[in-house]
Amino acid sequence: MNRLVLPLLTVLLLGLAHAADAGPFEEAAAAYDRHDYAAAVRLWRALVNEGNAKPQHRLGLGYAKGEGVTRDVAQAVKWIRLAADQGYADAQSSLGSYYLKGDVLRDATEAVKWFRLAANQQHARGQFFLALSYEWRSSGAGLRGGGEVVQALSGTGE
């Protein structure tokens, strides 16, 4: 019995130490995972003005989905762009998607730009959409039946 007490006590203390290390971003992520979106947004909002890209991106996604806040695509793009401008690949890929779908303004050149920036950081989603853009170029399909992606890629010298 005593042989089990010390290892169990060690595991318990290490777990408590790890929980104490959780910061506001981790607390917000945990609230989001519990579907407590209002708490997640409140915690992320406290971090975004410090210029942290990760919470800026997550707050933007909250606005995009209407989770914890009223859905507002303009606010979503504002926060996601702030994170993308800092080089955060998740945000760059998200922003590329907004330009691709045309949620705010459909612009294939901007979409390809942001997908390329994310792809250059080995971001899988950015790589996927950049590759898809090249497929559209080679097939001549373009974006939603137009030639916008084809033109965007042909303007890059590639």
C-alpha cells in the first residue's frame, strides 16, 4: 500500500502544478471546449489588446460563428486580420478563406496571398487551399466559375 502512495501523490502534485500553470488563454480554450462561449470571449477579449495573435484569431472566429457574441463578419475579419498580420498561420489561412468565400469581399488575389503565407509556414490548411488554387489554375476553372484564381496565380510569376 505504501508503495502506491508515493507515486500517486507525485502524480497528484504534478497535476496540480500543471493546472496552476494554465494562463488566461488556456482558461479561455477550456471554456470554449465546455461550450461556455461567453466566458471564452470575455477571457480572449482581455488578451487581444496585448497584441497576442492567438486570442485575436480565436475572438475573430467567435464573431464569425456568433459564439459568445453576436455574429459580425466585419469584426471577425478585423480580429483575424490583426492576427494574420503578425504572421499567425492559422489566422492567415482563415483570412484566405474569407477572401475565397467572399464573406466580406471576394478577392482571389488576396485569398492566394494569405494561403501562400500560411503554406510557407507548413500550415496544412493553407497548403491545401494553395494547392487547390493551383488545380483551379491548371483546369481553368477559377473561383466559382470565374478566372479570378487563375489570374491571381498567373500574376505571381509562378
